[in-house]
Amino acid sequence: MDLARLVGTWETTKEYDQEYDEWDSEFGAEFGYISTKEFRADGTCTFRKELVEDQRTYETNLIYTVESNIVTFKEEGYDYSESARIEKLTASELVLAYDYEGDDGRSYTDKEYLKRVN
């Protein structure tokens, strides 16, 4: 896996919630909601959510590390971190898988599908 390909801006196109077996593909300007992740070579990234109609943008600046195919996100000054498995990384497509324990105590994997925009 060429992790240099991770550097850039990625826009979420759809998400899958395994616990509830639900797909959400209402991302993008046509749905009024743009969600991006911008990875920089220095190990920092910005998660940005833009509400098109309200012309409001929310940003979270994070530090990320990659070991093998696991990317871990951590906000400066906080102990909490979140990890995702990189399932697919090409020049134009990124798939992140988030493993967790559901409300019922079973293991689930949610997926986020992203396309490169820059």
C-alpha cells in the first residue's frame, strides 16, 4: 500500500453502518452536505463538514499516524483517539473501515467511502 497516496483531500461519497444495516449516500453539494478529510504529509489532517444551504463550515484539526494499514486520528490536547483500517487506497478512491462493539455487544464494521478531490 502506497501511503503517500493518502496525502490530499478526500470527500465522503457514502457510508455504511453494519450494526443497523444502513447505507447513507446523501453526501455532496446536491444534498447540502459536504464532508472532507484533508491529509497532509506532516501528519496533520483536517476534517471539514460544510452545510451548503446554511453556508456554515465546521472543522476539526487532528494528528494522524499510520501503522501497517491502520490510520489513527487524535485531537491535540485530548486523550481520545479513533482508528480506522484502510481497506482500499488508490489514486482516486479511499475506503476506511471502523471496527467497534455495538449496543448489543457484538462486533461491527462501519465503512466510509471517499473520492479524491485534490
